[in-house]
Amino acid sequence: MAAGRRPREAETTYREALREALREALRSDDRVFLMGEDVGRYGGCFGVSLGLLEEFGPERVRDTPLSESAFVGAGIGAALAGLRPIVEIMTVNFSLLALDQILNNAATLLHMSGGQLPVPLVIRMTTGAGRQLAAQHSHSLEGWYAHIPGIRVVAPATIDDARTMLAPALTDPDPVLIFEHGSLYNASGELDASAPPVGLDHAAVRRPGTDVSLIAYGGSLPKALDAADELATDGISAEVLDLRTLRPLDDAAIASSVARTHRAVVIDEAWRSGSLAAEVSARIAEDSFYELDAPVERVCSAEVPIPYARRLEEAALPQTADVVAAAHRAVG
Amino acid sequence: MTVARGSRKTPSASKPARKTASGSRNATSVVGVDQANARHRAALLEAMLRIRRFEERCVELYSAAKIRGFVHLYIGEEAVAVGVSEALTPEDGVVSTYREHGHALARGIPAEAVMAEMYGKATGCSGGRGGSMHLFDASRRFYGGNAIVAGGIPLAAGLALADHMRARPHVTCCFFGDGAFAEGEFHETANLAALWGLPLLLVCENNLYAMGTALERHEAQTDLAMRAASYGMVAWAVDGMDVEAVESAARRAAGAIRAGAGPHFLELRTYRFRAHSMYDPDRYRDKAEVERWKARDPITRLTDRMREEGRLGERELARLEKQVAEEVDRAVEAAEQAPEEPVQDLLRHVTSAPPEGD
Ligand SMILES: Cc1ncc(C[n+]2csc(CCOP(=O)(O)OP(=O)(O)O)c2C)c(N)n1
Ligand SMILES: [Mg+2]
């Protein structure tokens, strides 16, 4: 692994970690190519693929027209025909123009063909709110995608996961959707290059604790960790569980965390109704009912299209203080 | 209703229009025509200056963090919004994009209401909930900035369908970019509108880039007017840097649409002088190219023409500049003072019924 030669203390950003993972994938497998709007000349709308066009050329770092349905569909076709496409959709908001291809083709072809046609496709996209981009640019729809059998949905929330989740996504024989929260790109930290690969199957305890489980993913993970810090000063020991993979959920990790703490707060930037938080809560009710000392708490976005004005947007989104308050309610 | 055959003639600004809304002007005396023309040109100039100065102030305010989110500037493209808006009546509908400050101001939405929206204030034209990309004004039939590329095009067809079914003599004008031309929604709507003969004016602002992707890197056939004509509607390519050429073409198209000739398509060749948005480092285009287009600045072009004809004194220009500057100052001042929407009202306007406890 190229990154294995990097000094252990290397400070890197989430964006650079994603880029490094793309670079490694393009270098190590000539079936891999990247395509999407402005991934080449522009360098990616969030700068993730900057420099890759120069390194790999326009065949393998392919700019597409504004045609989400067409290029996602083309990715599915290329995957069927033996390539390993990485399709970038600028943001989850625009993935709705390709939803038909993802749901009606990518997720169903294997099953409809009686197992003949696996679709080894990776789709990356940005998700989430928090930058005053208003309703049409602030959706968190990964929970919708996690509803769909036939695809895997992952949400790297750390620098290490940004660096390491792409490779197993590419070896997965089925479609994998990678959700990158827009607030994470500039996050920086040390990349633990010597850490063993962690794969896509398991949730991760980011901070152990004994009093309450804060269950989060993606852009909500930093808020959960901040809340845990704050709770610690109040004498409450919070465990923070990062789901990492939203489909299939790591039921065992959720159950064992709740078995340790007996209380759960689920944090999800999507709307509460019909959310991934609802699914996690239901599973806790199904699997861990007798472990619970308090009702499961949920911290989600207000049921409103995300407004532009700063104060309104802040009020609409889950904030650290909301997580702290929910944990206090759970602990009693 | 018959659908007009595709035609790609570029109507010239000087050629007298056959069936235009401005045709009545030809009836007055020569002196009267000259004076009316001079006044009209001054109005076009003022409208373009308003957009330019408004947006220049937006840049400053963005740097000062008064305005946030995505802001897409229209600087360089003013002739399109101003020229096309001239051809519309207050009863016509307008559907816009996220690059819509120009469309909104040209439609007559007061600068104060637009600026307050950029500030996210309660007095903004969308109550602070939309911001730069989502300006709305139902009273002016301005159906908003849409931030999903091509997202407004089918909606515009629906507005036109309603007018068509009710036999109302209105035009729906839909602005969108060259990038939007690649989306299925454009092509599906173009076919539908031509098939049903809808009173729809499709205004493609071809500024040669979809974000960082140049036209010839996103379209296999870059003659957009020709492709639009293939759907069976009249389509013209027009110099989008010449406000009078834009106005003349738009008047002809709107007149024909009102007369029942079905949808028309205008490809307006223009250019954005600034980056795609405030986040764009603008690495993908040649500085010399930008300079070449700046030499065709629609505001300079009109002022030069007016000067050459002795129709614009320096004093008159200074007066216009001052008037516009004061208007922008007042808009900023009002936005600064305006109240914020209270956080308790967060859940308002999600459904038509007021939220519980309201
Ligand atoms: C469906 C969709 N895909 C991608 C984007 C991101 N995006 C915003 S503007 C833009 C370029 C659009 O170009 P064009 O239609 O030419 O309009 P212009 O910005 O040049 O006025 C892109 C790719 C989006 N907003 N919506
Ligand atoms: Mg464009």
C-alpha cells in the first residue's frame, strides 16, 4: 500500500484521504475508472479528485455532462461488462435524477437475472447540510438508500475510513454507495497508515463508555464525540458507536453497546420520520428490549426543508447540545 | 393548434420585426421614435446597471460574511435577463435558476427584497428561507430560483399548460443554462411542449460553461438552437451580449407564442465574467478568454452605442450610476436593519396548515 510508506504522524485531510484512496485504486487496477460531473478538469466539485486527470488521463478520469441518469446507468453497464467504475454524483440531492437507475437497475439486476448479473459498481456522493445551502442542497437521504436491498451503503466519518473504505467497496461484487458528509472534507488528523484494513462489515466504537450509547454516523459523529466530552464533565460516561455501514447494519455491535450501557441515543441528520434512526431504534427494541433502562432517544433534523437563514438552519439540525440533552434525559 | 416548424434564422436587431409587441412604436413620428428609443435605451441601461452594481456589492458582502451559502453571479450576462424581460408582461410567468439575481431584478422584484433574502432576513422575498438560489415572488409570477439544474424546466411547461388550457394569452419564460441542455428533463420537456403547442419561451443562457466543463466538453453537437429546432419548435441563436438584439428576438418569439405558434427556443450566447460560484477557484479557463469576452461587456456595448449616436451624456450616465448606487445602498441598509425570522417559526410553511400551537 502506497500509504504504508507515509510517516505515521502524517496530518492529512478527509479530502486528501479520499483522493489517496482513489489514486491507489486507479493505480492498482486498470479496470477502475472515475466518472462524474467536473471530476476531471475542475478537480471535483469539492476538490477530491484534484490532480487525478493529470495523472491518469481523460479516459480514466472522465468528465460527464449534466446527465445523472445517463452516467450512472452507463456505470452500471460498464460494471456488468467487466470494468470497475467509480461514479461520482456531486451530491445526494442530484442523485434523485439517477434514483431510477440505482434502484431499478443497480439494486435489482442480480436478483432479476437469477444471479447471473452482479453489478460491481461504486457510487460516491456528498450528503448533508450545515453550510447554509438551503433546501435543495441540504438533504440527508442515505437512509432512503439504506432501505434498498441489493446495495451496500457506507458512510466514512473518519480520516482512516475515508482512506480505507474504497478498496473493499471496489472488491464487493455488488453496488456500494459511499456517502461523504460535506462538513467532513476539511477535517484533518493523523492517518494511521499502519492500522489493519477494517472492511465494510462492522460498526466501530470510537469512544468507550458505560452510561449511555451515542449511536451516530457520518457528519453526526463529530457532534456525538463532542457531546461525549461534554457529558464526561457532567460525570456521564458515554460510549460513541460509529455505524460506518448503514446497510447492512451491524446489529451485533449495536446490541453489545446497549448491553454495556443500557441506554441509547441515536443521532441522525435526516428527518426523524421514517429515518435510519427509526430503524436503529426499532432494532434496539427488537433485540435489546430487556437491556434498556430508559426509552431510546432520537436526535434528528426538524421536519422542515432545511432553511437558508443561519439561525433557522442551526435550529433545524441536530446540534451537540441536543445530543447532550437527550443523553441527560436517558440517564435521568 | 399547429406547431411551428423549426427554424434557425438569427433575427437581427435592426431588421423590423414582423409581429412584435413593440410594433406600435413604428407608428409615431421620426422625432418621437428617436426620443422614445433614447428613453428605452436608458431604461435598458439602468436595468443592467442595477444588476451589475447589486452583484458587485454582493461580492463585498460575501467577503464580509453577511451573505452565505452558494452565490452565483450573473455579471456579464445582464443583457439576457434585461432584454428578455422587456418582452414579458406582468401576467407572464418566469421560472429561473440558482443564477437568478438578474432575472429577479429585471422582473421588478425590489432590490431591498432580494438583498434581505441574501441576508436570510424575514423581509426577504422568500422570508429568509431560500437565500441567493431561491428567490420567489408569486405576485410577480416569479416562480423561483431552482438549484437543481434543469429542475425548473418541466415546471415551466406545467405553468404554460395551465395557461394553454384556460386560453389565457400568457407566456411562461424559462431560463436555464447550456449545462441544463444535457439533462433529460430539458429534452423531455422540449418534446412535450412542442407536441402540445405550449406557450413556453425556453431561454437557454449559453455561457459556454457548465461549472468547469466547457460546452464542447459536455455537448457532442454544440449548436443548441439546431438541436432544439429538431423537436419541432422555432429556435434562434442570438448574441446574448447585445441587449437590443436579445430584446428584439424575445419580442418576436413572445409575440409568436401569444399568437398561438407554440414553444420557442432562444439560445443566447453569453459569458459569465466571474467564477461559477464563490467556491470556484476558476482553474479551468484561460484568462485571455475571459478578457476577450469582457471586451464585449453588454453594458459598455450599449453605452458606447448611445454615446456614438449622441444619445448619452456623461451627466446622464453619472445620474444613472448614482441612482442605482443609492438603490443598492438602501437595500443593504434595509437588510442590515431587517428582523430575523424567529426560530419559533422554523416549522412554518412546511404544509399549508399552520403547525400546531401556531
Ligand atoms: C441536477 C444537478 N446536477 C448538478 C448540479 C451542480 N451544478 C450546479 S450549477 C452546475 C452547472 C450548470 O451549468 P449551466 O446549466 O450551464 O448553468 P450556468 O451555471 O452556466 O449558468 C452544476 C453542475 C446541480 N445543481 N443540479
Ligand atoms: Mg453555463
